[in-house]
Amino acid sequence: MENRTHKRGENQQMSSVADVSMARDYIAAIGGPGKGVTIIGKAFNRLSELFPHEGNKKDQWIYRRVRSFWEREAPYVKFREMAELHRAAAIAKAERELIAQARKEHAAFIEKTAHLRALLEHQDAAFHSDQIEGLGRVTGRMDRAGDRGER
């Protein structure tokens, strides 16, 4: 396994099996979970969106190039490509972390709202019926398994 760097004008090319494997890992991180075709499609769309290279057609991302990284068919990975893959993977990871945090916060909100609703029902359901109904609308009745709003 040889790691050579060639200088061609302004572009550096990295060529080794490890680099192509790293590019595949970046494609997986960008594309997220799913089947290979879905991952490749999501990664291609994301790379094209983030790095359009409108002024330089030869640097634009093409589906075949992304697929060649995924299938480890590419003979080399350009330095620019590796840098863009790295950046896109970091963005995708940050977005997934934000979504996970939002899900945790939402779950905590639902739990707290369900707890408040249960306290009101236990204390005096007739007296607090407006608040109980309001809490039910806020949570979308997600706090009770099997309860679809029938009363």
C-alpha cells in the first residue's frame, strides 16, 4: 500500500487504499443510515449543495464520483475532494447531534407535561378540565399510549 502525492498544477492527489476507504467512511457519514443507493444519493445531493463549484465544471461533484468512493473503485482521492468530504461529514455529524438533542428535549417536555396533567387529573379533574384539555392539545395526546382523545 503506497501513499504518493503528485503535484498537478494546483491540485494535489492522494492515492492509496486507505484514502479511498476514508472517503467511503465520509460518504457514509454524510449520507446517514440506509441502503447504499440511498446513502450515495443523499451524499451526492449534500456535496453538490454545499460545494457547487459553479465557476469550475471539472471540480463539480458528480454522482459517479461519489459512487466510486462508496464502492472503493476510485483509483485516487483528490486533496480538494477529501477536504470537502471532511467538511460535509462534520456538518452532517453536527446536524445529527442537534436533532438528537432536540429529541431528548422534546421527550423531556412530553414527560413533564404528562406529569402535570396527571397531577391535575388526580387533584380535581372536573375543576381543572380546561387545563387538562389544554395540556392534551399541547402534547398532541402523545403522553398516553392508546388514548386517542376519546372521553
